[in-house]
Amino acid sequence: MAGRIPQHFIDQLINRVDLVDLIDGYVPLKKAGSNYKACCPFHNEKTPSFSVSAAKQFYHCFGCGASGTAISFLMEYDHLEFREAVEKLAGAAGLEIPEEAQTAQPVKHTQQGVDLYELMKSVSAYFQEQLRHHSDRGLAVDYLKNRGLSGQTAKHFGLGYAPEGWDNLMSKLGTSSAQKKALEDTGMLTRNEKGRVYDRFRGRIMFPIEDHRGRIVGFGGRVLDKGEPKYLNSPETPIFHKGSELYGLYGARGGIKEQDNVIVVEGYMDVVALAEAGVNNAVATLGTATTTMHLQRLFRHTSNLVFSFDGDRAGRAAAWKALETSLPQMQDGRTVSFLFLPDGEDPDSMVQKEGKEAFLERVKTAKPIIEFLIAHLSEQADLDRLDGRAKLASLAKPLIKQLPKGVLRQLFIETIARMVNTAPNSLLEPEPARQESSRPGKRLHKSSKPAPLTPMRRAISLLLQHPELAHNIKDLGPLRVSQVHGKDVLVDLLELCKSGDGISTGVILERFREQGLYSALEKLASHDHLLESEALQSTFQSLIAGIEQSAASSELDTLIAKAENQSLNSEEKLRLNQLLQR
């Protein structure tokens, strides 16, 4: 039996998953101010009232009241249990779920006071400095020149050089125990079986990897001689995960928007070489197969994806995996195509041989996903035989289930039906009937006028929506000693919000899921306070001051009444004296 999932992992998962990308994979979202909107997936409506906040990692429908986190969305939309939803999110993110018995320290973006993002920026600057000035940089410079790269391109991608040696980086940036620990936590240092710590990257061209916000989160290193492995990537770290990041995406955003498509290749050098030739809309997976998160992230930038693979067996196998991952994301209006290059060629070599225009002509001839799918299935069945046609139908059925309902799915069904000479409906498996009440959103109704909130509930609601408000509440003492109803929840929230970075509405709600407060807090998180941003802080501080004053007055009245009828003990006398002096 699986153990309890540690809370720190839930925090990490909520911070890792982009709720906008997740929901957009189910329901097409459109930008609306600082949020995204769509017609609600939980009830029928013509005017969009379903809102998703990337900053809060929280969704809410103003029509039916459905709301929650990424986990909540999967639980409601896909009818999953809590653990199943976590497993699905973790799988898409490439994260392994630890059990409570293996509890590790919570993942933070700072380690012992060292900001990991700033540290990685310094590491990148160090590698770039070595490429410019290290005494042994000649081999690295010659390698880049021989690959046809200009200094301008190398600078644009922040390319660097990790010189030979066991402790070059460690000696430069690991000047304290905290710095050294942070370098190890980010994968820049590694430790052998005997406990010896040394530089992970040595004698390699260094490719800094940026996340979707342009922060350096990892590196890829290309060996300069015949050593193995040819490419060495950063390991999984608190700030880097291969399954959710794409090399070159941050810098390619302009080119992707201009061309309205993205070319997905397999290697760092493919991206850099294409950019050198003027093709500035290419990205690369980081030594892994294409993941759902990769696709969701790319579809936020364009509706048109082209995968470029070698034409050999390995390239076709990688293309098939990308196809299987792409099928559930194929909403109408999206296109995915596959470009297969001649054996022994890759985008780097092809663009150098043929030039930019010829390569882009190849991109235009890329095979659409359904054509590739049908061709691949046809290779496995002899359509001149009855049992061969039956086999094709059998192979197609599970893939049909992967496609979202729409025109593309219907066209695929009709094409396969014609090929096997059968009715389209015979390719569809009957779906289990769904109860209207099976989705929480179906049985929720928006009241004509929301009930007014007490000051305590209003303060909690504002704090849920804007965790940063906690940082200006310096003294929690008056709240802790008060007897007002709800103060324990408010104090817990204030302490959580003040505990560090990465505290979003989604993270807070998941902290309270198993404490019986989730439903109540979820409703408060969606309450509309009709406040301008400039008024948030003053309103919140006034609420806190009012709660403290009200609690103190109530406690004072209670103590005075007791003193009139019976004697107070020493603690009560001290407290009465404190309250009288307020």
C-alpha cells in the first residue's frame, strides 16, 4: 500500500505545474487581463465565466462556483481520486512521488541563504569568461568555429567553456560551505562513492538552459574530444527538470510568434546552428522524450508544431513517442507535423549543406500527424487480407480514444473506416454513462447575492488571494493570545505566507486539503472583494487591527465581569492589566 505523499512534494508539484498550461490542454483559454478565460468545462454556458490565474495557480467559475488547484481540476474533470490526480500531474512533470517514510527537506529556491537562480547566473558568467580568456580555450574556440558558429551567436546563447580540472568552478564559486552545498544542490558539483566532491563539467562546451522565465536552471555540456558521454546534462535539481523545460524556448519566443510555428529538434547544436543560419524558431528537448508539459508549453506560443527527426530507426521511434504524447493535445485548430531527414543527417548538418531556404522548404513538406499515424499503422497490417484490415482497426481504436472530440478525430475515424471497409461507429468503443452530479461543478449554483463576510473571513480571504499581504504584519502576538473565532486559521496562514517564496493560492489550499478546511477556504479564495490593488494592503491591515481590537474588547469585558463576581487568578489579573493599558 502506497504511503502518504509528503506535503513538501505537493508544494513542489503545485509550483512546478503551470495551471494555465494544464487547463489549456483540456479547454482552450484566452488571455483576459492578468488572467485567462474560457467557457466553463463543468457546466454549459455560452459566455465565458471560467477564470484561471497563473499567479495564484487557482481557477474559479463565476457561473457555477467550481474552483480549485491543478489537483482539484483533474479530480473534478477526469474523476480521479486525490492520489491519482497527483500521480498524473507528477507523471506529466516527470517527477517521482516520494513516500512519507522517505521525507526529504522541503524544496526551496534558496539553500542556506544562497539564491539558486542567482548562483546559476554566476556559474554561466564564469563559463563564458573561461571561453573568452582561459589559457586552454583554443580547443573550445576552434570547435565552435569548425561547427560554423560566429562569436555573435555564441554570445546570444551564452555559450561557455568548462576547462579541464576537478575543482575550477568549486574554487571560484564554492568559497563557503553554503555556496559549496548550493553548487552541489544545483548539480554543478557531484560527489563520488567515497564522498569526494568535484566539478561535474570538465573539458566541455557549456550550453546554459533557461526556463520559461529566462532564468538559468541547468546546463548541457558537449565534450571536445572523443570522450563519453558526448553530451552531459545537469541532473534533476530543485530548480531544473528536463520534462518541463525546452532548450532555446525563451530566446525563440519572438521567432515562434513571427513564424507562427516552432521546430522541435533533438540537440542543443541543432538549435544553435539553425539560429546561426537565421532559423530562429527552433527548440530542443533535453535528452528526453517529448512530454505533455513540453507540448502544453509550446502550444501556449503557437498552434503549429513541427518535429524534426533523423530518418533512421531511432528517429522514427522517437517520432512515434512524440506522436503518442501529442494525440491527446490535438484540439481542432492545432497542427503537429513530422519532418524526417535523410539517414545520417540532422538539422545542424542539413542547414549547413542546403542553407536556410532549402531547409525551410523541407519543413513545409513535413508529414501531418494523422498522415504519419496512418502510414505507421498501415505498415503493420496487410490491407489485402480481411484479418489485416481487422488488425488495422484494432490498432487504431486505442489511438482514436486518445484524440479529443472534434473534426480531426472524426476525419481520422472516417479515413480508417474507409480503409478497412467498415462503418465509422464500429471503431468507437461505448463510453460509460456519466451522472450529471458526478462533477462538483454540475451541482453547484451561484447565489444571487453572496453572503457578507465577517472581518475574520474577509481577512482570511484576502490573504488566500494575496499571500504577500502577510509580510507587513510584523507582530502576530496579539492575534495568538486572542480568543476570537478563526484566529488559529488566520495565524497559521500568516505564518505560512511569511515562510518563504513560492507561496501561491494553490499551494496554500493544498496545505489545508486534509484538515477539513479545504472546502471553506476554497470558497473564500474565490470571493470577489471589489478592491483596487492599491487598497489591498491598507484594507488588510485595517482588518487585522479591527480583529485584534474586537478580540481585546471582548476579552476585557469577560475579565471585568468575572472580577465583579469572583476573584481572578494571577494570570487573569496580569492579562486584565495588559488590556486596560491598551
